[in-house]
Amino acid sequence: MTETKNDTQSMRSKSYFRYLIFVLMLVQILDTYSTLYPGSIPSLIVAEFYPGVPDNITSSIVATAGSIISIGMYFLFFNQYLVDKVGRKRMLAITILGMSIASLGMFLSVNYVMYVAFQFFLYFFFMSDIWLIYANEESKQSKRALNTNIILMAGLLGAIIMVIFRFIFITDVNPNWRGMTLFPMIFGIPLSIVIYFTLKETAEFQSMKEDTERHSRSFFGDIKSVFKTENKKSFIFLLFISFLFGFSNLFIGLFEKYIADVGSIPQSQINILFFMTIFTVMIAYLTNGILGDRIGRKPLLYLWSFLLPISVIIWVLGATNTSNAFIIVLFGYAISHISYWGLWGIIRLIAVELMPTDRRGTGIGVRSLIGAVGSTSGLLISSIIVLELGLGITFIILVFGNLLIIPLGFLFVKETKGIDLAEIK
């Protein structure tokens, strides 16, 4: 298999590889934008479809709808599973096209049910990590981390574009949330065509097609095989961690609504908050990239799990400070951004490094599925809590679940720093 892969890669020019990285950058830009923009407009959706309804009730409605929408993330498992069956290129093109179609449906929505239905559809496709598999399989072993981080850094442009669109369309005078759906609609469809007709299938997938033993496994056999590896204990507890992470982070989707409900910060300054915190994500990526290979993955798992609840307390309480709300929220939300993306990145990295090559896509899919189940559970529970305690206190209660990640990681998860991926069985 290794010889086949090396021979195939040797036939590919440097110019094609640079082109591939460029296209994957575009994919990550669109994926980042599509992941973030629904969470930047919930108060505006509620204002249009539920005018005059009290804040606690609309927050409960949005949390309930969010639990339904999060079920769409369950389909990420099948998305990633099919990556190992029909190929990386086809599934990458399909996910990009899917994000565009879902955004078009959200743009055309005439009521909240229709909007929720298409956001549900959007969740089938974003954060699928197909680009990550593509990049790792086409990169030289010595350049995988470098190329991955280059693509991740480029993806931050998607967050910048999201904030620019928010400055343009979401103003204090005439907010127009539908404008936020235009970028994936206009950019995604041609990108999916480019991917399908210009990219090559990865060398790793081409060699895997010749693996008759793997193709003899059934669907359920593939699932069971994920739990028959030498790292199965660590992987099972990493699934618990993924569940807690998904369960605890209601604030990611409803931060904007909480700030708008409190009313201490106008929409024009919320735009500035989103813009300034974009760049803090670079701190998470750089910290994981530099320290992860020096001190290990697990210390960073503990660090982000500890900082995330503290940071949420800071900006939840800070938003009620009438004189310094903007500064306090900016400080706290910046740390939340660093901690959230840092923790998510470490969980994802450990999952990749615990799985053998022939089960990597399926293993990542299982992790995504369990994380999505956690999100659904947290949203369902929060829809009840928020009626009595409000959105801010609900954020704090749920986010403390991340502290449980620390003992689970310490006791049961294997350190994966320096592991040779080719030797995992």
C-alpha cells in the first residue's frame, strides 16, 4: 500500500499539490463561514418570526429548535463513513454543494419552521473534516502538520468574511439577516464544480480500493472494527469527552442572542466583538501546533477544559455591567473563543491519532456523531432550564460540564504525542 501511494504521489507535480492546497483553503474558508454565520443572527431570526414574544420564551424556542437542528450533525457520520466508501473527492464536492443549497433555503424562508428545516440540512455538511483527511493523505509525512495548519489559518478568512458581511447587512437601523446567506450560495456552487472536475482522488484511497479484506466488512462490521483497535479504551473515553464537549457549549450558538437580550451592547458593537475575537482563534491554533508536539496533547486538553467555564462566567456577568460591558465581554469572549477552538482541535487530533488508517474516517465519524448527540442533549435540557433561569445562567450551568473532561482525560485517555500512525493496529 505504501509503495502504491508513494508511486502515485511521485507522478503528481508540485504545481498540482500547490493547487490542491489552494482549493482546500477555499473549502475551509467556506466551511468556517457556514459554521459561524447561523450563530451570528439568532436574535434577528426571532425578531422577524416571533415579534413581541418575551426573551425567555424565545430563548427556549431557539434552544428547542437547536436540539432538532443538531440532529443534522448525526449525518456527518454517514458523510465521513462514505468518504471511505465512494472517495474523498466526490464527498468533498457533495458537502460544498450541500452547504450552498441549505443556505439558499434559509434565504428563502418565510417562517421559522422553514428556516429550521434548512439549517438542519446545513448541519449535514459543515465541519465534516473531509478536507483534513484529503490534506493528510496527499501531504508528505514530514509536512502534514504544516499543511494542515496552513489550511486552518486560511480558514480564518471565512470568519473575517462573515464579520464583514455582518457589518454590511446587520446594522442598528435596518438589519437584514438574509444577506448573511449570500456568500455560501454564490461561492459554494462553483467551488463544488471545481472540486469535482479538477481534483484527483487521493493516492491513499486508490490503494485502499485494492484492500479486499476491508471491502469484505459490512456497514456494522466497519462500526465494530473501530472498537477493536489497540487504543479502544482511550477511544471510548474520548467519545465520553466528545459528548461532554457537545453538551456543554450552548453558548456558541446563542451568544449573540444573550448579548442582544441584555441590551447593554448594540448590534454595531456586537459586529466589532465578532471581528476582534476572530483573531484569537489563531492563538488556539498556534498553541496547539507548537506546544502539542512539545508537552503533549493531554496538558492542553486540561488547560482548555479549565479555561472555558471561567471565560463564560466572565462575559455572562460582564454583559450586565452597564458601564464596561463591551470591554469585559470582549475579554471573556476572546478567552472562550481560544478555549473552545483549542479544545475542539485537541479532541479531534487525539481521535485521528488513536485510529488505524483503514478505520480513521469511520472513527472520526463516530466521534462526530457522539459529539452531536451531546449537543442535542444539552439543547433539550437547556430549553427547560432557560425558562426559569434565563439564558446566561443556563450557559454557566452547562459549560461547567467541561471540567469533567480533565479527570477523564487524565485517567483514561492515552497520550498520542509522537505516535507513528502507520503502526497503530
